[in-house]
Amino acid sequence: MPFTMQKCKSLLLCLLSGILISNLSAQTRTDNRLQQKIVHLVQQQQVKGTVGIYVKNLRTGKTAAYQADSIFPTASIVKVPILIGIMDKLEKGELAYNQELEYKDSLLYEGEDILGSFKNGEKITLGKVIMLMLTMSDNTASLWLQSLAGTGNSINQLMDSLGLANTRVNSRTVGREQNRKLFGWGQTTPREMTSLMEMIFRGEVVSKKASERMLRVLGRNFHDGNGISQVPPYVFVASKTGEVNQSRNETILVMAPSGPYVYTILTKNLEDQSWKASNEGWVLCRKLAALLWTYYEPHSKWKPE
């Protein structure tokens, strides 16, 4: 049978499809040994509540998961999607990073926030409000930025455009009232939040320049006593933590010497609602961070606590 041009094209298409499928599979291969270690850790800690974890080695593409597609409350991790909403406005020229904003008493969210101590009419730049949201996890700053980003509905549309079907802002968002009752301010899954952090790392969110700025501001977390504490201080970490009574959460990108890795640990329905470092959820977060560092960097002279 003659080897026609059409057959040649068909063969080439099959080969290209095979290569694409092979590459996609390589990017999502399960690291079985790490998976077993994570399952053993969760079972060993016996946290009274629900735990979800998703880990990805960004050099090899190998992953490990534990209830990674269950939906959890974000707590303050919702501030990552809010950041993306603000960066989208900056990219479009609708806001400017160094523009001056005027604080109003009506913006106050009761708590220990720095911004909430401002007097009515005081000025602050947008960049500093972003810093307060991410570094200090300032809720007054965060809700102000959520409004400036076009409210939760605009942010949720951005999440949709990134292929994140379960990552949503709920509070002060039209149509999300029932979700707010279930999950609070925001909701996500371990897999989706890890994927979002990976996309930021790869320069795929809003723009490469915007993603780079997001990495910088996510690298200034004041709340460094849990997962971050199990990584050497000379290694760059981009992260966001979150906690409410029944949840202790972290999403962390570690620029490890052997290659970057990113992971998210989320919890819900925790019986231990204490606000001390000994909280079962935070203990698990620290132990997971230590496990991952020693797993990916077995020859490091620096050892987690």
C-alpha cells in the first residue's frame, strides 16, 4: 500500500499526541514513596478533624496527595486570590501600585489589624495595603483590597479563567451566601491551591511581570512559626497561612537547592481549637514541612526542629 501524504500526516499527529500525553503523564506522576510517608504521618498524628494535602515537585513533576480534591475553608489563604484580583487591576491600568488611598472608618474590620488603627482620612499607598494583607494577614486591608479588585465576583471569574472550579471568595460576594455559611470567607482544595501557587511561580497568572511581583510579596510572611520554620532561613519561601477556630492551613513554595517544590495543607472540623503552637493542626503542618524538606534535601546539613 503506498505511503501517502495523508498517512504521513496521520502518523505525525499520532506521534505528537503520544508525546503530549506522555509529557502530561510525567507532570502528574505519583511519588509513591512520598505518598506513603504522608499517609503514615497523618495516621500517626491522629488529628481529630479532616486533613487534605497536595504536594508537587516542580522539577520532576511528581506529586503526592491526601484527600487533595476535598473542599476546605481557606481562612486567610483566600488572600492569594484577592492578590490576583488586585494584580489584574494593576495590569489593566485601573489601579497603580504606588497610588495613594484614603482610609475610612467604614472599612474597619474589628480585630488586631494594623490598618484598623488608622484614623479616618489618613493616607496609605496601595502597595502598603497589599503588604499588610499578605505579610501581616491584616483583615481590614484584605477586605478593602477585595472591594478594589471588583468584589469577590470578579475574583471568582479570574479563578474560573485559571481552571480552578472550587477556589472561590464567599464573603461579601453575591450568590455565595450558602457557601459562606459552610466554608467562611473562601474555599479551595489542596490540589487547586497548589496548582495556583505553581502557576504564579511559572509566571502564568495575569502576566509574567505580575506573577513575579506576587512571588516577592508572598515571600514576606510574618507568620513564620509553622511550615516556614522547618525550612532553612537562607532558602526563599513564598507562602500564605490561614487559621480560624476549626482550621489551620498553609500553602508554601520552597525554592530548595535540589529543585522547587510546592504544597498545600488544609484542615477543617478540628476539635482542637486552641490558639497555641501546640494546636494539633499546626503540629501537623510543621511535621509535614519537616518531612518534605528532609525528603527532598536528604543531604542538607540544616535539619528541621
